[in-house]
Amino acid sequence: DKAVRCVACGHRCLIKDGRAGICHVRFNRDGVLYVPQGYVAALQVDPTEKKPFFHILPGSNTLTFGMLGCDLHCGYCQNWLTSQTLRDEQAGVAPQVITPEQMVTIGRRYGAQLFGSSYNEPLITSEWAVEVFKSATQAGFRCVYISNGNVTPEVLDFIQPYIVGYKIDLKSMRDKPYRQLGTVLQNVLDGIQQVHSRGLWTEIVTLIVPGFNDSSEELWDAAR
């Protein structure tokens, strides 16, 4: 029936012909999986600590880029304009066509030392990220992922040769809130272990959202 299995994130969508995955940006056309390429919806040079990476090249700048779409739908997302474009008609920004070589030129011009994929969920646009990272690493930059951690071994195999650091948002230590966001807690806990076990520099961030994940008990569970 020309269905294809996508392994870009932990949803592992089985996408039927003519349909898209949960992320809305990876889709099946006549039995072939199509993925985003060749544009950015956000592009910014800013402090590496803002990513946030606290222990990678302190004081440096990172050229950060993102595309459109996400495999989750967090109601408090600070990157809602890019991540929820295809779910919410009030969201959306105009994409900018660009090449990896042009991005390298921009990174050099502004004195960046790293390239980071962020703003939307980078796992679902990993093919483009790797295309950019290949040019960036050849030009002497280091590369990082800023992600929700809903990973698969297959996507980590694909991106690992090009990245030195992986930041994961641990959004809750409870399964029910995670299901409200669009995945399950265990996927992310397993993702943290997978990233760390591969020797990638791993940093974990919990954004405290009042009334959602801010109980002392839950925060102590995350810390432990």
C-alpha cells in the first residue's frame, strides 16, 4: 500500500501514501518519504549560553537555525511561531531560502564558533541539519542539537558524526503531562540515556511552568 515508516523521532509514524506524519512536515508521496530542505524559518547569532549550553565553549556565539514544525504541541512553546505553524493558523513565519554555504559565510561574518539546530524540533529536519553541519564542520565550526529528546537510535546514528553536544528539554517527570504535549515520558528518559551513552556532551534543561511541572516533588525527581 506504499506506506513508509519514519524513524526521525520517537513516534515512528507509519505514513500512508498521500499523508504526513505527526510533525506535519515529513510526508509520503507515492511510497517515498519527503523531508524539509533548503530553507530556514529562523536564523540568529547569539550567545551559546542562551541555547542553553552552559559548558560548551563558554562566552562563544552560536549560529542557530530552525525550520517549521514539531513532533510535540506544547501550549507554552516560546518558539510557537515556527514549531506550530502547521497546527495553528495564528502561527507562522515566511521561510527564507538559503544554502549551507551562505550560512557558513554568515557564521564567519558574526564570529560564531558553533552551529546549532533549534527553534523547531531539529529531529524532524535532521536531513537538512546534517547537510548544513557537513559544510559547517568542514569550515571549522562545531555543531550542536537543541531538542526535546524524543529520539530514535536510527536518527542518532545519522546525526552523531556531525555534533559534539546535545541539549534535551526534560519537560516533566510525569507521564500524563507528557501525553498532553504529544509523547510519553519514557521515550524522553530513554533518549537521554541513548545520547549520553554515545559519549555526546549532554545537557538537560527543565523549563519550570507554573501549575504544570513546578511541584517540589517533581523537581526533586528530575534532579535525582
